[in-house]
Amino acid sequence: MSIRPGPTNLITDVPGLLVGNASDDHIKTGATVLLGEVPFTAGVHVMGGAPGSRETDLLAPDKTVTEVDALVLSGGSAFGLDAASGVADALRAAGRGFAVGDQRVPIVPAAIIFDLLNGGDKHWPENPYKRLGMEALAQAGTMFDIGTAGAGVGATTATLKGGLGSASVMLPSGHMVGALVVVNALGSATVGDGPHFWAAPFEMGGEFGGLGPAPHYPDTLIPRTKLSQHANTTIGIVATDAILSKAQCTRLATAAHDGLARALVPSHTPMDGDLIFAAATGARSVENPLVDTLALGHAAAICMARAISRAVHAATPAGGDTLPCWSSLSR
């Protein structure tokens, strides 16, 4: 079997996972929810120096809770963590959550990007993110928009608008792997001032322009950044239908960070909060633990690199933008 994207080239090619987006174009922000049709195993790995997150400690392999109901990616910096509260409230009303006596407590880890300096009106009368989380959950399905959508509405990179990206791949073992990412990086997804993506060697089927590698790579030791703004972070999720433990999910998330380094230059800086969750639905067994888990980690990194490039490639212009879109570059 050849390695190829799944049917939709989205993280929802992993059966049992749904994604919903919600946005506020006036504020230039949004939220994205990954929902499991049933609870799923999860892990997390943080490599950026300035993360913002909720309930990530419980994802450590030695912690008691083994499954989560949803994962949330949001704009809004620390304010955006309230999106997970909206998701948790809605899930509790639906009878979802970790059972404690006669109570249900939805487990909803979350991570945020800083998008408060992107040209939108941030003088809201009350925190909008709880509402956005609820709205994103209500939209959860197998198909969703990428680019300027959900938590990626207000995202930027050093040179271009960022956005929400996703990609998937089917492995020869039959396992499906997918990635979902919000690209709001200190660095750049493209080489110099041109349209070529750093992740070009991993592109499948012209999914982000089909331009191939850049003809030359100038100033690779002096990368383009938005250092002066301190307004950065790339956050994402990798997922698979394999049966994995929390420890194996943590390793999957760790491997996926290689995708950030392949697609964003620089990455994992002191001013980025780079964080990746991993989700495993447990629908397909792992017949050869050593070989299959290695392949899953490698696939997660490739999917993450592709999803990052697809996010930037799919971004669309909007009023008040502080940066151009990839589509405006000459090719």
C-alpha cells in the first residue's frame, strides 16, 4: 500500500473524531474544538517557552484520568482558555464527562495562541471565548474549513497571515494519522520573501501549491521573525485510530514537534508557546509495537508539517489585516 492522504486530508479522516470552528471576525479571533464521539486517550508535549494551557498536567502518563472528551485550540491568549469552559458546560449538559458519583465532569484540555495584536477590536465588554467554545462544539462534524477559520482567524506568522491547517495520511499498516494546527508562529512558513514552503519536501499532491523546494535559501541563519511583537505560538493536535497508552500518546506528540521544525523557521523559541496534543481513538490494534509506533510518530511529524503549510496556503484576506496572505505572493 502506498502512503497517501486520507479521503478528506483532514484530521477527521481518523474515524470517531469531529472538528468544529467558531469565529468572531470583528475581534479577529476564534476557537476550534476536536471532539471524540466517545472519550479518547490523549497526551501532550510542550516545546515552546511561553505556553498557555489548561488541564495539561492530567495528561501525564502517571495521572489518574486516562481519557478526555475534547481538546480545544483557541485565540485570545489567557482569555481564550475560557473557550474550554464553554465546551465543558455544553458537554456536561449532554451527559458527557468523567463520572464522579452522580456527577459528570467533562475533561477538556486546551491551549491558546496570542492574537491580541492582529488588527481586530479587542475591547470586548465581556470575555467572548466561552461563547465561541460552545459555538465551535455545536458545529462539530467531519468536514470543516481551514485557513482563516476557527482558532486560526487571527493567526499570523513573521511575514504572512497564519491560520488553521489540517492533513492526514494512511499508513501501510492501515492506521490513519491526522494533524490539526493553528499557525501563529514567531517565524515563517515560507522561505525569504518568496512563496516556497519550508515543508515542500513533504507535500502530497500539490496540497499547498505544488511549487516544490525554493530555488535558493538565503539568510537561513538570520530568519525572518516577528520578535518585537511577542505575539506568537503554534498549537496543534495529532491523532490516530491506533490503540495507544497515555505514555505512547505523549511520545506521539513529542515526535510531531519535528513537523513544526520542518515547516517553521525558527520554531520552539522562548517567545513561542509551541504545544502539541496527541489523541488515540483506540479503534485499531498495533500488531508490531516497535515498528508501528515508530511509523506513527514519523507520520505525525509529516502530517504536522503539511498541516502548517496548508494553513498558511489557505488563508484569505479580511478587512484590517496587518499582513498579506500567501495568495498575494507572485509565483
